[in-house]
Amino acid sequence: MSTFFQSTARWAAPVAALGLLAACSSSQTTTDTNTTTAKADSTSMAQLAATATASTAPKPVTPSKPKPTWAPGIHPEMQAVIEALDSLSGGPTAKPMAQMTPQEARKAPSAADAAMATMKKFNIPTPPATADTMSRTVAPGVKVRVYTPKTGAASYPVIVYYHGGGWVIANLDTYDASVRSLSEQTGAVVVSVAYRQGPEFKFPTAHNDSFAAYQWVVKNAASIKGDPNKIAVAGESAGGNLACAVSMMARDKKVALPKYQLIVYPIAGYDLNTPSYLANTQTKPLNKDLMAWFFKYYLRTPADGKNPLIDLVHANLKGLPAATVITDQYDPLMSEGKMLADNLQKAGVSVQYKNYEGVTHEFFGMAAVVPEAKQAQAFAVEGLKSALK
């Protein structure tokens, strides 16, 4: 239950009791004393209600420290989330994720945890759940979580979604907010894919798992109330890479193409010296060292970095579905995301592209806190709904 609803419930009984007392006193005002008492009770009730409202109402999201040197133009809501992440991680002296083992990194606080902590701090209620969920195993070692709108329709469009985490960390829960927002705003069933990760499962395992999940959806859409003729792919970060790679694999293997691609701040290349990599060596939650760490634990050898499924910006992009590509300012992946959008367009693919200033990698799922996330989701949904109508 959200902070808002818990607090409202605590105050409801005393406020109701005062209301009843005030009504009774008001009906018996036969003397000046009774009249005064009724007014006092009424005033007390109003004061108490005002106090309850003030204590539970959402507060403006504001940071408590100066802007970090690596992000002089960061917007206040995003900065507040980064401050929460620093606090959850143990402060400025905490061990960087790029120095952890994968097992340690998987237990570390995520940007999603920081967003939830920020919501709690500023009394921002949790959005109501608008989708039911169930799990399915769709291939050996590959599970999905199916989000179905509660509208009761007989059939829905389908979005196959791939979460981020550099193919090494994070899981379906980490990106739950993004998935729920996409399902609610598009009116689609969203199939969120739990692909296997490195270093236990090296490249191309996550890519093959992702394609296997897509093929399952194509063949079994009706079993999850999905329309097999209205399927899109979507993903963030490593998941943005997977969404585009799945489209390429579908094209090359003569499988039905997705109707659309939503590609959010994707890993789209293997060049760690692009302008945005060089400008974002200290950014949080993602920076140059951490990206090198992801490649180390997912790729078998550096040669895998040149594989078209990793190096999207140098891949054959002809014949792929229309796409929305989203990037952000304080992110080592910004340059290659923009290059991917440009190269898709050069290959004859219809592309909508936007870069969001003042925010960092992982902002997309933070619409309850970060205004740019709400804007980016609306932009993403516009393309998806048009393609899946």
C-alpha cells in the first residue's frame, strides 16, 4: 500500500468521529455555550483534516546537495534519484560496481530501488496496478512474465520486452515499472523476457534466448490473448540491443517481423571511445568502466564485440521495422544510440528519435518521479500505438 493510502486510512476514523460530534453538537445549539462548542469542534476537524492532507500530499522532488561535477545540467528530480542511489549504495566511499563480482553486483541497489526510495521520501503514491501477471517457460532456461491489461478485452496487441543490465545484472522486477507503464498506455499485453545472463551464459546466449522468446510469442500469441498480427519488440539498454537484434534475426531467419521496435538508450556498439563515452566516465548509474565490465562478463572474446548482434551501428539494418529510438544526456551510450537512429534511417527504416537532456541512463521507467521519463514514455507509446492499432 502506498504512503498516501496508509496515511489516509490512519486519519479517516478520527476525522469521521469529529465530524459526527460536530453534527450532533450543531443540532443541539440551544445556548451560546453549545454554539461555541460546535464551532470549536468544527474548527478542530478542519485543522486535523488539513494536517493530514499536508502530511500525506506529495512534495516537490528536490535534491539536497550541489549538482555533481559530472552532470552540471542534471535536472532536480533526476539528481534526487541519483542521491538516493548513492545513499543506498553506501555513499561516496562505496565500492564501484565495476570493481564487484557479478554476484555482488546483482545484490547491489539499482536505479529502480533509488526511484522507489525517492517516491517514499517525497510522499509520491505508487501507481495502481492495471495489469495482471503470470509466468511461462517458453524455451529451455527461458521464462517470461506476461502482463495482461485488466480491461477484459478478448484480444490485445503484444509487446515483447527485454530488460537492461548489460546482459549480466538486473531482472524482470528491476524493470517492472517500465513494463507496466507500456502495458497501461498502449493497452497491450507485454511479455517481459528473463533471458540467461553472463558470465554463466556467455554471448550469444541472451540473444538466442531473446529470439526464442519472440518466436514463442509469434506462435502462441492467442494463448495469452495476443493478436499474432500485432507484435512489437522493446527494450532498454542491453534490452534495447536485444530488441533490435531480434528484429535482425527475424529478418535473416525468415520469421515474421515485429511491427515496431522501441529502442531505449541501447548498447549499439563496441567502441568505448565515442564522444559520449569520453564525456561520461564518472556518470551514474552507468559509466565507461561499467560498460567495459559488462562486455568482459558477457562476451566470450573481444572479437564478439564486432559481431553485428552487438555492434548494431555497423550491422545491416535494411528491411527492419520502423522504430522509436530514445537516448539521454548523461550516458556513455548516447552517441551510439544516435548513430543507430541515423543508420536505421539511412537504411530506409522509418525512425522517430529524441534525446532527453538533464537525465541519466535508466530514467525511462521513473515516470512517477522524473518528468522527462513521463515525456519519453508518451513519445514511445505514440509510435507503438500507431504501429499496433
